[in-house]
Amino acid sequence: MQNVPLGSVYISAKTKRYVSEVLKTKRLSYGPFCQKFEHEFAKLHECTQGIVCNSGTAALHTILTALKIRYKWHDGDEIIVPAVTFVATINVVIQIGLKPVLVDVDQSSFNMDPSLLEKKINKKTRAIIPVHVFGRPAEMDKIVGIAKKHKLLIIEDCCEALAASHQGKKVGSFGIASAFSTYSAHLIATGIGGIITTNDSSLAELMQSLINHGRNTSYLSIDDDDKATKKELASLIQARFSFEHLGYSYRLSEFEAAVGLSQLEDIDKILNKRQKNTEYLMKKLSDLDQFLQLPKFEKDQDYTLLAFPILLTPHTLKNPSWSLEKFMLHLEARGIETRPLLPILGQPVYKNLSFSQENLPIAEYCTKAGCYFGMHQDLSRSDLKYLPETIHEFFR
């Protein structure tokens, strides 16, 4: 039996060399690899500022915390989020005292449906968090237009969509700040890791502080810049541990940054292989349109799929032998790793929390009919052949 994992980590000779350089320097905390990773990542996403942290969740939490501080948001103020996303998008909103307001999604993309947004906006709404689900960009032109009309901020959740673009503009550059993840199985996979992008330098300074326990960022350079002169050190030494905010320990190490930088420098190679794998699977599964809804892509978007999402059709679900659970068990029993399609609705943790999970029919359908599996750059020809064959077998 073959083994087809959900994701894989791209490890090259360059990766090993960069990690070896970290070991040789004995500089394990934030240093030159983190700094270069930040700079190059921000540049790729058409932003001036990049800030590394230890997860995409930490990135989202830091952004929202910084905005709540800057704009003096009150507990109970509302943030609009899609009803299909990873739990972290909603959790961080709740954790800082704000209220998530769920908006239903478009069934073809699983992304926030812009046509439903304005119905969710009221005097307590402060921001919109579009999520680029599975690497397919949300309709940012429409979302940005609505946000501008109502004077709302946009925070992009790009954790699944590194290097994707909408109408020629990179995700991560549409809003005031954006969160990315480099967790295992992502397009850049460093084990743990996250990055914030923004074009707002003062906001970047606040977020950098929050990631470092709330420390005054002017003093961080003492530790981060080995070229500081004696005069500069003398002027700062007494105040080097000045803390201005209730921050967090969200820092990334040089190890993860070294791995991430090596992958970022080969990102075109990684994305090209994933694109070819996606096209192959689309072709080989196209005859199952009666049973499966495959990913759909717009001509004005460059997508960067994190995984291969599918929905079982209503026709399929009418047959008790073709339930989502049985479909996933069929794949798992044959070595193909699967996951349900980002089920938010009905999670036990949200049972007693005061935000509505009603009137979200498309999200409900995605929960009962959707799953995804891997299409990453390390799939072999044998893996690619095995995947559609195994899926066809289920419907015979």
C-alpha cells in the first residue's frame, strides 16, 4: 500500500547549508537569517515590512492586538470572518475580547461571499478578515470596495496562500496587515513559523514589540545588531529592558528562518511542481463531475493551492454508501491522508459562546460534504497515478 501524506517539507542542499551556518555562528535567536527572511518575504508580497513570529496564529493575534491598541477598539466590537476557515481565525478574535461575525462563503471557492458582506456590517463593525482558503484568493477587489465604503480595516489571513495574487496584485498587500503561516504541510514549511506583512511602518514597530514581550523596539537592536558602536550601546544600555506593552513570546529562531529562506529562494520551483500536480489531478478526476466538485479557478487569479479540496455532490450524498465519512475512510485505509474541509460550525468549543452560527447554508454544506488531500511538490508519479485511481475505485 502506498503512503500519500497531506504535505511534505522541501529540504535541499541549500537548506542543510543554511542550517549548518546557524550552528556554526551559535546565534540561535533572532538574527541575520530572520532579518533576510523578513525582507525577502515582504518583497515577494509587495510590502515594505515583514515581521517573523512563531505561527500564523501568533501573526493574526499580534495584528489584532496592535490594531485594538492603536484604534482603541472596545471589547465586544465586531470583526467579520468567513464561516469556512481554520479555527485560529475565529479564536484570536475571541481571545482579545472582540466578537466574530460569520459570513457565508461562495461554494465554488470556499471564500467569503462579498455579496453577503454588507448585511453583516453595523456600527460596531471594525474590520473584515478575508481568508484565502487553500491558496485561492478571495475576491479582494469587491471586499476592498466594501471596506472603503464603510471605513473598515482589512486584515488578510494568507496562511494558506503564500505568493498567490488577485488581478495581478499579491495577497498580503490589500489590507493594513496580513498573516502568513509556515507550519508543516504549508507551501513554505519550517515546522513552526509565521510572518506578518504590512506597509505601515509604525504599526510594524508596535507588532515587533508585541512579539518580543512588549519591549521598546529601539532597544531590540542592541541584541539584534552586532555592529552597534560603543557610543550607541552606552546611550541605550540602561534602558535596554524597557517594556511598553503587555506583549508575548512569539519570536522565531534562526533555525526556522534558515529553512524558510532556503525554500523562499526556490519558491518558483515549488509552486511550478504544485501547479502541475493540480492540473494532472483536475484532468484525471474530471470525469467524476457527477460525484465530485473539483476546485475552480478564475482567469484573473494566480492560485497557490495548499492542498486539493473537493466537495461530494448532492447526487453523491443521496447514496448512504457514498457519505463523506465513508469516502474519507476509503482513502485513509489506502494510505491517502485526508482532512475535513475546515469545519467551524458546530465545534464544541463555540457551543456556549455568544456569536451566531445560523443561516450559513453553504458553510453547512461544506462541513458535511467536503474534505481535502495532498498535492504537494514531493508527490511521485506513482503517487499521482494512485490518487485518482483510488478515488475512482470508491465510486465503482
